[in-house]
Amino acid sequence: MRNWIVDHIHSTVGFEVKHMMVSKVRGQFDSFTADVEADDLTDLTTAKIAFKFEGNSINTRNRERDKHLKSADFFDVNNYPTIDFKSTTITKNGDSYKLTGDLTIKAITKSITFDVAFGGKATDPRGVEVYGYEAEATINRDEFGLTWNAALETGGVLVGKEVKILVELELNHPNHVLSNATIIKKPSLSKSEYLEHETESNKIHRMIAENLTDFILIINRNGVIQYVNPSLKKVLNGDVPSIQKSNFYKNIHPDEQDNVRNEIISYSGRTIKKSLKREFRFLHSEGYYLDVEADIVSINNPSFINYENELILVVMRDISERREAEKAIYQLAFHDHLTNLPNRRSFMNQLRSEVMDRKYSRSKLSVFFIDLDNFKQINDQWGHDAGDLVLKEAAERIQSVLRPTDIVARLGGDEFVVMLRDVHGEEDAINIVQMMLLQFQKPIGESDQEYPLTCSIGVANYPDHGESPEDLIQNADTALYYVKERGKNDYMIFNQQMEHQSLERRLLENALRQGIREQQFYLEYQPKVNMTSNKLMGMEALVRWNHPELGIISPGKFIPLAEESGLIVPLGEWILRESCRQASAWGALDVPPLTLSVNISVRQLVDRDFVDKLKTILQETGLNPRRLELEITESVLANIKSTIPILKEIKKLGIQISIDDFGTGYSSLSYIKELPIDTLKIDQSFVKDIHTNKESKEIAKAIINLASSIGLNVIAEGIELEEHVDELSKDGCILGQGYFYSRPLKVEAFEDYMTTNQESLYSLN
């Protein structure tokens, strides 16, 4: 077998990790070696392939991020300077391959599989045969002990545990030394000669370019501008001759300038070219930078094949508004707007990162679960303004006793949680918790009014009381429960006796199983309304539990338990079947057609039989699939690669799909347009104060504009006031639901609502 020559200048080994709500964090290894032994590159099945990446050469264009990636938390380059891959088997499937081999990171070796695609074959200007290949594989960060530092990224951490490895190789034929006679020379035309060859087609293309709102320019490989369209001319604010003498790279932000220049120069030197997609900041003539998304393409014209004269088309679009919307959604998604503390999502991400790190160091940390005593009485007696004041003061008092390395977050309501990062023993945690209790002994004073305030605290220590974030939070919460039971205003540290005595959850789970068997559940339906015409458009099915002994049990109590225990699968199937049956029955009445919305959990969606169950239910109930909408939460999108195929199968049935609570979870704005969905549902947390809170209004408006720009419907939930309707309608939202229109209704009451709604519309006409 022959050793093929790797063109390192035009080959790359990189990686990307999905980031919370934005597209990706990307990087590459600037130094690597690749050995490819093969008889024939058109058939790799007998090839032997090995890679070696230099860990110290990692480059993500962010100095702090690179420093972390080289540290002991991630690649640990001091102890493990290289990352190695060696192929074991290669199988062919059409024009693609499955390349399986051993990947070694930090002395941990795992088998991984690359999907390999043939990128094409070409001959460079010297007459050398060049073969292009692209390969992609996914690894699990946890399996290799790669811990992400949450503080490095805006708003939080990376989503999921997947790291994608991306390889692009250009391979030269081993016998590449050629005589002068074999060198291919191609003519280079002067500017005047080129203009003489311009065809009618070129004129049409120019007319299109000059009427587009995108910023279009043509540069040579050194960045000298040859052409700009009118949209970009306005941004650069200069006359054509001076613009055409200027350099494109100098308009790029200094932090990104070298990287963009080097990538374009490297790209222009490739024999096999595919378009580049890059995002960077571009200087406006008024002195500020625009965030732009650029497609970079080599102009495939024989007149400009000459290396120096090669022209490159750059098409940029302004994404500044999208960036601002992302930042605003970030703030709301990761912070509590009242106290400005991290919220549950942000805290859990950071706790996961810390726990993962301690799997190797075994150092200790402590988690406090804090609940304000008698907070409901303050709200009831003095109102919500007083309650907000107390919450903000409580946040400050908790922070006042913590160290710089500790983290406090508001989970919601009057619940806070604290993580002590570095504790040497239980005594450290006890000292801090006692200082915290002391801070709460003094009443809160405001406008000659004093509000008595104490708190109860449950403590769980890692690893003694749990080795997962969920266990630590749960056990700290269990300890808190015992403090409440024993009189409040104190703390307790979790112990095994508490766990043995915690029977409520097990009893409730058994009751839930029995309730599903005995059909103790029923459905209520909340109307969805056109806010302009007040016309009823559909309804959301909501499950209720009427226990024979305990009476009505709150969904907030049994739904999370159903999710955790897996009972949501049979319960969800019953909800889907019963609501479809009822909707089909209503469809037979003399009323306008309505769309039924049903919530689907992550557990249901990943059930391998879910789509088949869906088909069976539709067939049994006779409901038109186009009258069914499934609502999924953003957490479903955490693993978008496996989710999209399932959603596409559902869409093929004619069923609509909406994302519930949009803006509060995992959605990547850059992915939304690619998802097979129909509707975005604005979460009620953005709606409840939209008439008084500028930030909430801007977030809601950004979501409405996003949906409109990519052809999606949008609906707002949690509408309770006429002011909510006014603000949402003003921003272009048409559909809404909430107590302003109706609370969830039992079957008979919903039928009355349908009749009343129809009669009122007739009377208006």
C-alpha cells in the first residue's frame, strides 16, 4: 500500500459543541499529523488511517476558552500532549464509508465511528491529483472526563454531552513530482479582456446582486475589494473607486481579522472547494460593528483560475438584531429577573459541571436548599410588592455570607439554593449555614413597616449524600422538609434515616400507578382564541387527578413524579387517546373545526412505539390528523439529532407540532428554522408582566418576529389581563390562551363555551 501525502495547509481537524440556544462553539487543532495508507483512494475499505492531534495547538479564537481546554479539566495537555486515533475497520456504503477505530484522550481509549464522505477528485494547477474526504464522528464528553467550564460562555453551558469531531482532508498522489511538461498552465485575462467576455447572463446576475438587501462583495485572496453592491456601499459610505482600493479584511473586528483572513487564504488555495460559512463583526462607516453571517464562495470562472487573480464572492447578512434577541433571551433564560441571581437552569448546569470534575478529584462540595419561612403570609397580608422586596433582601442576605467561589440561585417562589464549591469538611458548611441563619433573624424594614423573616435550610454534602446533581438537590430538599416539620428557622444535614423515612413519594407513586389502572383521571380543555376576533380556534387538553380518598391532586405534584418514574408514558397515551376521542366527537357537531393541542413529554417522544401508537389512536378515534397539534417542550431539543427524525415522522401524518414554553429552554435560534414545527408558544413568564416590564416585552416581540420571519405561527399563553392582549396584539401576535378568556373547562362547560362563542360571533355579524 502507498502512503498518500496529506496537504496540511488545506486540511483541517476541528470540533464543535452545541451551545445553549445559539448555534455552536467551534475550534480546531492547528497542529496534527495524519497517516493514510491505501492502494486506491477511490476505495478505502483496505486503507489504514491514523491521526495524532497536538492538544496544545487547540484554537477556538478565545484565549480563556483555549486555556481551559488545555487544562487538566479538559484535554490536560501537560500530561497527555496528544489525542490519537487509529482505524480498525472500514466498511463501504455507496459513496460513503463507516470508519471505526480507537480514539485515545487522556489515556482513556474508546471505539468511535466516523461517517466518511468522498469530497471529490481534482487536479491542481501543477497537475497533481488531489482527493478530498470529509469525516464526522461524535463522542461523549463524560466518557473521556472532559469538563466544561460554564463561566466561559454567555448565559451558561454547553447543551448535552456530545462533542462532534470534524475532519477535512486533501490527499495528494504519492507520485506528485512532475516534469515541466506536465504542469498545466491556464490563461489569465486582464480586466479589460474579462469585461469583453461578459455575457447577458452576467448582466442579469449583476442586476440581481444590486437589488438584494444582503451585503455582496467580490475580493481577491488578499482581500482587495473588486466589487460591492449598493447595500454594502451604504455601510462603507464611500465612492466606488476608493472602496475598490480598500481591503475587506481591515473592516473586520481586530479580534477576528487574522482568523478570517487566514481561513480565506487557505480556502482559496484548496483544489477542492466548498463554500465557507462564517460569522464575524464587520465595521460600519459610523464606527460600530455589525454582526454578520457570511457565505464565502470561490468564483468558478476559467478566466480567474490563476492563483493571484482568483476572485472570491462574499455574501453577508446582518444578524445584529438576532444577536440582541439572543442576549435578551439569554438573560431571561438563565437569570431570575427579580433578584438577578442565576435561575434553576443555570445552577443545575454549573452543579453538573462541578460534580463531573469531582469524579476525578473527589474533593467535597455542599448544597443548601433554602426556603423562606411563612413567606405566603407576607404575600397575603402585605401584597406582592412586599413579597418582592422580601425576596430581593433575602437574596442579598444569603450572598452576604458566601465566599467568592460559592454560587446562589433562586429556584422559584421563595426557594433558593446554594453550592459551596470548596469545603474541607462538614464544619465548613455548618459555619456558613449558621451565619446565614443569623442574617435572617433581623426583620426587613421598609417605609416604617417591618416584615419578620426567617428561613429553613437543608444541607447535602458531596459525595456522602449523593454523587449526582439530582440526588444532592433531592436530599437537601428532604433535609429541608424535616426542618419544616420540626418548627422551621433551623438547618438539618441529610442522613440515611431521612431517606428511609421519606415514604410520601413512594406512596404517591403507588397511588399514581393504581390511578392509571383505575382511570381516576379526567381531562379539562382550555380554549385557544383569535385575539383579534375572539373566535375560538382550538383547545389544549389538560389532565386532572381525582383521587378517591385524597380528592383533587395538583398536576404540579403528580406530573413531575410521572415523568421521573416513567408513568408518563401510559398516562400520556391515555390523555392522547381520550382527548382525540373527545375532539372527534365535537368535530361531528355543527361547530367550526377546532385544533386539539396535547402535551407530549420527552419520555413519550423517545418511546420507540410512539409513532405507531399515534397512528393507532388516530385510526381508532377517527380524528383528522390536521386537527391535532402536539406540544413539545424545548428540553426535547437537547438531543436534536435524534429528535428531528421522530418529528418528521409525526409531520408526515399531517399532525402539527408546536414548541411549548419557547425561550426558556434548549432551543437554538439557528436550528429553529430547520425543525419540522408549525408554532412557537410564548411562555407565560414573558406574558405576565409584558405590560410593565420592558425586557419581557422585547423578548416576546423578538419571538414573534422570529416566528414571522421563518413562517411559523405564534401563540401566547398565560394571558390574564386586557393589557396583555393589547401588548401582544400590537406586536403582531394573533393567538392566545389564558384565564382572560377562560380557565380550563370540563367537557360540558367547554361545550357551553363553544356554543356561547359561536352565538356571540353570529350576533356580531
